[in-house]
Amino acid sequence: MSSQSVALVSAVDPFPADAGKKVVIAGFLEYLADRVGRENVHYLVVDGSDKAGFPGKVHPLPKPRATAALARVVLRCGTGQASLQESLLSTAGVARAIHRTLESVSADTEIYDTVRMAQHAESGGTARQICYLDDLFSERYRGMLAAAEQYPDVEFEPLGNFATYVPRQVRPLADNAHSQRLLLRIERHLVQVSEDRAARNFGTTLLMNEQEAGVLRRRCGGSAHHVRSIPPLINRVQNRREYRGAPEFVFLGLLSLPHNDDGLRSFLAHVWPRVLAASPDARLRVVGRYPRPKLVNLVGSYPDSVVFEGFVPDLGRLLGRAAAMVNPLRFGSGVKLKIIEALGAGLPVISTTIGADGVHSGPGTGVMVADGDAEFADLLLEATVPTNNADLSAAASEHFEQRYSRTAVFTEYDAAFGLG
């Protein structure tokens, strides 16, 4: 175990780890605690709180006051100096708290979670500084804009998961379709500038998706040679595969997220009727919280074949008996952690190309992709054949072991964080 100390600065409280972003941060903390010891891990979190059993020392930071955040939006975002998500967390109170805490813990390594926190990194210190960008938000927004043009029925939230920091005076901008698109175009440009700056200024910049890491390296040229991708740490689902040939499928994800809501509604409208025509006893179990009204109504039109399961704390039995996980996303960016969770359970995945972005797919991977409605339905039906399912399941398990097992991920993290 190293005697180094590490500070991780974030706006996300990772526990309970019930969303993709939280799972990734929780994985970082688990790794860091293993490598340097819990007593040497410092977690600086905006609007967070200490918890029993936390893998490190929590340093709560003040949430920006609404008036101060709004003033920063006008001053910085309104003048093109910074993106909306950065501006909201750039208040003097937040900055002072971060710098004061970092000075007191005097960590050997500082990790900043996305450009929101990276803006607070000070140069000239002795700590090794790392920026974790998560996804390329600029690419996420590009995809959302393209989806809005291609699919007029798409509903999305440009404020994303940092809406909690947005003053209520600004939130109406995200409710109107025209202002949504304008906001996305502006935010895409501003956040791209910040992403490129991070790639040039930080000693190491990390992403989950190798394709997006390549995009960032190309955008920044030779100055981005320290940009790299790392896999998420996902604990393997403890289950036994008990598939017996039933046409039962699973959708997993937070249903309030626009890409999950849109993808599932599209699947139910265009693919599911084809599956039912060929296999009337097919069942789809939808695991996730906070469905939107349109999705609730659509699921209600399939009372005998689709059921909301809500939040399921132990997925083992559910995934163990299913034929496949469906991942029918029409837009989105970054690696979808639900795919990796399925691989860890030996569960085959049927996905769109966009949904499987950043994950190896095709024969021998346990992840099959299709973008046409008929082809997607055919892959689902083929996965119900026990011999086919056994082959797909074995490939999924091997895929997880080689790429996403604890040993494989820790090896990647050792190189990325310099703690091996």
C-alpha cells in the first residue's frame, strides 16, 4: 500500500451508487482506498455529507447560493467565458472552500471531476493533477442536437444532472424546444473549449470511452498525448445463469434520463410489436425509477407483456433468468454501464450501435448490435434459443473478465493514476 495521499474534487455524492456517474466515482474511491488506504483518501464534494463506512475522509463543500450562481451565469456564460455548468459552480464561496481544503490536506495527487471542478485547479503547486472528463459533453450535446433533427418526438434536458445547481430563474430555458436547442449549441461550443483546455493543461486527462479520447486527442493535436481512456469498476452481479428458454427480456436504467426514456419508448412503439407477433408470450421487465408520463402511458398499452419493476436492489435472479438485456438508445454518449453490468452477469445484450458506443460488440463479445427495427427484433428472438443463448452468455462472461474484472480495471487505474 502506498503512503501517498489523494484528493478527489467532485459535485457528486456517490452513495448510494444508484446512477452511472455515481457508480464510476464509487469505483474510483474503492480503488484509491485500496491503493493508499482510506485515511489517505480525501473526497471534496459540493453539497455532500459524511457517511458511515465512506471509503475516505469526506470534506463537504458549500452549495453555491442561488443569487451568486445566477450572477456567475450572467458574467461568465453570458459573455462566452465559460460553459453554463462551469459558471454555476464558479462562485467565490465554492472556490474558496476548495482551495482552503486542498491546502489543508496537501495531497500528493489531485483528481478533478469534469470541467466543472477542473476550473478550480491552481497551477504552480507540487501535487500531480488529473482531470476526469467522464464523457465528452461536447459530443453528447452534438448527438442530442442531431437526434432532435432526426427524431422530432425526442424530449431531452440540456441542463442534465447538474440541474440541481441551476437557479429556478434559469430553468424555464430548458423547457422550451427552441431555447433548448439554442442552449445546447452555446453549451456545446463553450464546453468544448474547456475540454480542450483541460487536455492541454492537465498532466493526465481521463475519459471512459476510447473513441471519445481519440476525438479529444485529434482536436488538441500533440498537446493531448496524456489523454487516455479507462474502464469503469463494476462489481460482478452475483448470480447463476438459469436461462431455460423463456422469451423474457430486461431493460435497465434511470427512466428519467432522456436517452433511456426516448430509447425505450421507440423500442415499445416499433420493435416490441414485432417480437410479440413472433412470440406472443414474450415479456419485458423494465428496471428503473422515475418513468415519465408518456412512457407510463405506453407501457400501459402492453398490460400483459411489459411491467415496471422499479428499483431492484438485487438484480441477480432477474438477470440470471432473462434471455437478454435490451439497450435500444437512439442518442447518447459515453459507455453505458448497464451493458457492463449485464456482461458481469453473463447476460447477452442486444443494443443499437449508439447504445453500445465505447464497448466491444459483435460475435464473441456477448453484445450484438442492430439499428433496424426488424433486425433488432430478430436478434432478440435468436437470443431465446437456448444453444444460442449459452454461447452468447459465455462470450459475455469472458468479455467482462478480460476487460472489466477488478484485476483488469485496477491494472488500468494503476497506470492512469500513477499509484501502482
